[in-house]
Amino acid sequence: MIKKIDSLLDKTAYASFLLGVMSGVVMTLLIFISTLMRYLGGRPLRFSDELAGLLFLTLTFLCLPYVLNKGRHIRIEILINLMPASIARVMDFVAVMVLLTFCTVFAIESWKFMEFSFAINSRTDISSILLWPWMAIMPFSMVLCILIQLSHGFKQPTNPVASTEDAI
């Protein structure tokens, strides 16, 4: 049963990662086209800045769970490497608790923000893009990060491939 849950979390994190990467590609194309239109046609796309911001939000929040799951997030390993193993385990536990606390608070607050946006039918200024679906990405991402962290227990997920170029 636990293997199935871990597999489902892995697949969900990977699917959200792919959606995030696709939004990054679309954002890049949108900015490129808007820039071409500005310099060649004299007028950029009206909605490009708003949509690029929303796509950046999508890229950022949908990639977080996958990066956490694979242990590819930023961490300060020089401190861990300098400490005895027992202190390093305590530091790892504290880092996990900080992550879980942050994700929980962020998920709750972003959910409230999304609900408020839904209640007032909030839209962007220029192109009237409905905002609450984009805001729903934030609590989704944080809840997925919490579930992924809990599936790894109270230790940080580690990158299975030790790469010297990743360690700074």
C-alpha cells in the first residue's frame, strides 16, 4: 500500500513538473513573440506581461514538488559536512520541520487567498484572465510537498547521484 502511495506521489510530482516545464516553454515563446512584435510591429501583445507572470508562477510552483522529491533543492551542505553525524541528523530533522511548517502555513494562507479571489471573481487588469485557478496552484504545490516530505519520513530527500558540480 505504501509503495502504491509513493508511486502515486512520484507520478503526480512528475506530471506537475512536466506541466511546469511546459508553462516555462510557453512563457518563453510568449515573451519572444511579444518582443518581436514590439520591435518589428511597434506594438507588443497586450496580455503578454500578465500571462507571462502567471506562467512563471505556474513554472515555479509546479516544479517544486518534483525537485523536493528528487532531493535536488538548494541546501547548505558545507555545514552538514562539517558537523558530527549526530548533530547533522538533528539539523536535518530541524530542516524538515521548518519545511513542513512553512508548507503548511503557506498552503493555508494561499488557500484563503484563492478562496477570496474566487469569491470576488478576481481577474487581471488588461486581459481579464480569471485568477483563482492560477492561485490554486500554490496550495496544491505546498500540499504535494508536504505529502512528499512525509513519504520520505523526517529526513530530507537526497539526490541518489552525487555530483561534484552540484555541491558548492
